[in-house]
Amino acid sequence: MLSIFYIGKRTLFDILRTGVFWVTLVLLGTILFLVIYNGFRTMKFEMEQQENLQDKAVETEYMEEDMWEDPLEHIKPEVFILWIAYGITIGISNLLAIFIMMGLLGRELDRRTIELLIARPVSRGQIYFGKLAAGWVAIMLFMFLITLWTLACQLLSGMDFHPEYMKAAAIGVISPCLIGAITLFMTLWFKGFLAGLLATIITASSGTFGLSMLKWLGIEVLKLDWLVNGLFKILPPFNVIGKYATEFLATDLWFNMAKGMFEGYGPSPEDGLYSEIWQVGVYLGVVLIASWLSFFRRQFN
């Protein structure tokens, strides 16, 4: 355990000394500030304007009050804003995880310095799990800092404070940790750039748009149900993570109803998608075991 700790500690310091981590943090922080501060104030102003027009129309009797009823008026602006902020945060965190994990073992393999590392009195398992732990800690630190900034942006914008966003972020951090583990596995079999590219393709294919396109092309067009079902089992279960995380964001009744209206258009568990949170743990366990076995049996000479 001490070996894992020291390997992870040194690797974590190496990650935090890179510009990628801090540049991504500042960039995402700026985007979130613009989305939350400007977005919330703009939506709130437009809704107030609409309410004023409605009141004037009713007062002057130009229109019946019932004609102005719109389900959109019951939506809280912060519901949309926080959904957008969460989606941007997870998307950029996934990309950061790919960049971080690409260099942990991939750089050692490309430079052929891995022989010096495994020649030390530490096992390959300790090297692997030390590197993985460092990457995960860096990802969690990134998510922690950006979540605190998101909460601060809520207060600065005048939005009602939503501490439940922290719960959504706590579940959502599983997503970049999972794609990070997959990327680390890829670097054991492919060159650094190719491993990152494959991890990016897997991430994009596992999103709502990617899964919907796979279903449309594979099932609706090509009628290859068995192939699509197999792909859904291979791809990471990001849909399950997102489902459980966004439950803390969709507090508006109308929004939940609207979300349910569109569920039939995308893939579902009947199409082979994962549907339970325990399946995420099993999937992650399979990735870790496959990675450890690959690194343990890899010949570097």
C-alpha cells in the first residue's frame, strides 16, 4: 500500500504541474460563469417581460387570461441553467480525464522508460493502481473545485442556492473516472494519440446523441439488433450515471413531464442499455481487471 501511495503521490504532483489541468479549470470556470450569470439573468429578464405583457393584455381585455396560459411559464430558469452547466462540466471533465490518463503509462511506453519503472522493487500492480489512483484524485479535485465555483456563480447571479447540485456532481464524477480508466486501458494496447482518439470516440458514442444515432442506424435502418445490443454492452454506461445524477437537478414538475415525453425516441434498456447503478460498478470492475491483466502480462522488451 505504501508503494501505491508514493507512486500515486509523485504522479499526482506531476499532473498538477502540467498546464492542461489548470488551463482547463480556468477555461471551464469562465464558461460556467458566463452560462450561469448571463444565462440566468437573461432568462429571468425575458420571463419578467412576458409576465408584464400578459398582465397588460389581461388588464386591457385584448385577450382572455386563459389564452395566455403556457406550461413554459412554470419552468424555473435555474433548472435549464443548471442542466446546461452540468452537461458542460461533465463533457469537459471527460476530455480532461482522457488527456490526463493518456500520459500516465502511455508516455512511459512511448519513451521506453517503462523498463526503468518496473525494474524498481515494486510490483506491476502497484505501479498500475498508483498511476490510476493519481489520475482519479486529479479528476476528483478538478470536479470539487469546479463544483464550488458553480455554487459561487449561483450566488453571484442572484439565483436561488441549489446545494443539491453537489449531489449531482458527486455522482457525475464517476463518468470521467470511468472514461479515465478506459483510456488507461487503451494506452496499454495502442499508442498515446490513438488511445486518446479511441477513448474520445467511445465517449462521444456513449452520449445521448451517439446512442440515438447507433439505434437509428443499426436497428431502424440496418436491422442489426444483435450488433447494436452488443455495442450497447461494450460502451460505458454513461446513461445510468446521468440518470441518477440529474435526478437532483430536475426538480421542476413540468420539466420531468417533458423529459418523459422524449424518452421513447432514444435507446432504452429494452434495446440493451444498462439501467441500474450497480451495473456501472460491474463495468468498472471489468475494465480494471482487464487493465491490470494487460499490464501484468505485457512484455516490454
